[in-house]
Amino acid sequence: MSAFDDYLAQLRRLDEARRTADEAAARTATVAETLGQRTQRIAEQAASQRAAVDELARAARTAPPQRAAAPAPLADPNAELAAAEQDLHTAEAELEDAEYLAHRAPWLPRWRADERNGLVYGVFALACVLVQLFVLRTVRADGPLGVFGLAAILIATPLAAFCLGWLTIGVASRPRIGDEHAKLERNFRLGLVLCGSTLIVACLGFFS
């Protein structure tokens, strides 16, 4: 091989090496640009979520959550960005759940209204039965109150239980976010049935 041929071969190898270096630099720049874009997108999403959380806290008249300290950075930027995206996805789901609960009753918010109201009326109805049984076992019909006084107590206790349940529902079922003058579902008939049936239950329990 002549010196000229050797020179051409070296030029070809040099050109190939330069081309390989240029392609590697282009790939590195593309990767760097992609990481930067992902970082910017994640930062924008995180800022939007923080604003949404603060707005929800203001609407619910509660203090915004404390900001947690940033976790230690990972060695791999791609892994760190993937973890950040996963955290954003989890935070988005929790934010949607918080917005749902904020428009529900503070007490047992995941229950349906009839279930929650039934529990409230049921608690007062149980207390009413206990009071009625106590009255039936301790107050004599021929005593100072007489038959009419005893009957008045037995009839008044279910009414009191219903009224207390009605008021409790008005306090416990009012959502944190919503129209303060909106009509609450109080299950009027359910309350009357549960509280009114206590007289029958108490009489059966007394005479059994």
C-alpha cells in the first residue's frame, strides 16, 4: 500500500470517528432535552396540584397540608423522574378523593344518606327504648303521675328521639363544601318509623 493509500484510509477512519462522535453528541443532546422537558412538565403539574390543594383547603375552611421535605435524589435521573411521575399520579387520585369527600358529610362521608340517617335515628331510638323500659319498670300507673302521665312520657320519648335525630343529622350531615341553605336529606319517614316503633318494642320487652 502506497503512502497515499494509507493517508486515504486514515482520513476515512478519522471521518468515521468524527461522524460517530457527532451522532453520540446528538443523542446526548436529545436525551438531555427530553429530561428537561419532562422535568418542566412535572414541575408544572406539581405546582398546579399544590394550587388545587390550597384552593380546596380554603373552600373547606381548613388549614392546608404541611409540605413534606423533598426525598433524597436518586442516582439515575430517569428513575427519579419516573418516581416523581408516579407520585404525581398518586397525588392526583388522592386530590380527587379529597374533593369528593369535601362535598360529602363530615361524619361517615362514604355512607349513603339513608344509611347514615338510619344509624342516627337508630341510636336515638335505642336510647328511647331504654328510657321507656326504665319508665315502665319504675313508674307505677297508680302513682303520682297516673296513667295519663305515664302514657305522656311513653309517647313523648319517641318524639324527643325523632327531634334529636333530626337535629343531629342537620349538624353531622352538612358537607364542608356546598350551599349552606341546601336542603339535606333527612329521611323523615325512616325516622318516624324507627322512633315511633320504640313504644311497641318497649311494651313487648316489658310484658315478655
